[in-house]
Amino acid sequence: MKFGLAIFPTEDTMPPAELGQAAEERGFESILFPEHTHIPSERKSPWPGGAELPREYPRNLDPFVAMTAAATVTKNLLVGTGICLVIQRDPIVLAKEVASVDYISGGRVLFGVGGGWNVEEMANHGTEFKSRWKLMRERIEAMKEIWGNDEATYHGEHVNFDAIWAWPKPVRRPYPPILVGGHGPRTLQRVVRYGDEWMPLRRGEVSFAEDIQRLNELAAEAGRDPIPASLFFAPAELSELERYREEGFHRFVFYLPALGADKLLPRLDGLAKVIREFD
């Protein structure tokens, strides 16, 4: 079983490099950083987590900068996005960012992706809410072409470019694992079409057993091997972890609050104890 962490890195949070070192020392496999480029001050989109939007959402650092900081001071810790808003990023630039961090880290990137929920935020990037899923698919397909070919070409409805040269290529071949977030009506189909893992976000007491079974039925129909699943916002209770392991998850990602080292390190120690007892 693999155990990871997720946290909003902000000016108030324990710095990514120090947190990465602390996580590796305590036996965590990975650390993921979320993304919001900004939050419109007059937004209308409700936050899926509740009424009040947390303070850290408009204050988080760029995830690829945070990943690089954590990667350069660790040896084995995987660094990733949890999740990257692909729909708000140019795919040629994003392909270079992912590959650059993978190169610097020696092949330790996990590329978590999602479609987002903030209609106003994505609109400021020129993205229409209703077409965001097709846009995300095309951008990921285009990035795969860039990562996998010395001369890449892609022609779609939303992404279109003739032959280009772009380096570096990812260290991990053919590219870093793509963890598709979400739990919507067509999420599993998206995972099978262009993802390497499924990473649903847990809210409350919910079972994913039927979803994982269906995911692997779809994978088999597409000629693919069973697809791994990582649980985002994993619980810290041993009995709950065991139940989710039985459902088919291979990685648990614990969410950390955006706090300084004095408050965060004791939480890491507590979660490290959970890991030891679980194994």
C-alpha cells in the first residue's frame, strides 16, 4: 500500500522543500499539490466542499514550482499535482512543465488532472464550462504526442498544431502516470480513454467498490489491464483504510491543512503512526 499527502502550499504553509523532506523521512510515498491560478472575487460558483471557500484557495503557489522545490531536496519522494487544471493551461507549455519536473526529479512525477468546478475562474482563461471535458481530453492527448515523439503533431477541435520540436521528454516512459480526478457520470470512461489511474475525492462515508469494478470492466472492454485507483482525502482511521483497501485502492492520499511547521509536523507524525500500524 502506498501513502501520500496533499496540501495547498501558501506563504502561510510549511515550505514545500521542508515539507517534502519531512514527508520522506516519515515514510510517505508522495506529495501532491493542488492548483488554482486565481479565484474571481465576485465568483458565483459554489465551492463543492461547503459554504465558505478556504483562505488558501487564492493563495496557493504554482504547483510545479512547489513540486520542484520538494523534488530537489528528496531522493525517492514522488511529487505531483492533485489536481492540475489542464483546462486552464496551454498544452505545449504544460507538456514542457511536466517533463521538466520529471527530468529534474529523475522520473518522480505523478500527474493528477481534473476539469475544475469554478466556472468564473476557467472563463478568465477562455475556457467554456460546457466544453471543458473535450478540451481536457484534447490537451492531454496533445501532451502525450509531445512527450512521445521527437516531432509531434495534433489536430483537434480545441487543440491544433503542425509538427513541433519540444524537449525535454519525461524520464519515465512513455510519460508520467496520469491520475484522473473526479466522480462524475462519465469519469470512468475518461480514465479508460486517457488516464493511467483513477483518483476520486472522498467526501463522507462513501463506497467506491462498484465504481472500481465498473472501471475495470470498461478497461477490459477497451483491451486494457486493470486500472489502479488512488483515494484522495483518505481517512486516517485504520478500519476505514482497510475497507477501502478491500474495495481496490492501492494508494491513500491524506489531505493536510495549510499550516506552518509547528502545527503540521505533529499531524505528519500522527499519520506516520497510522501508516506503521496499518502495514
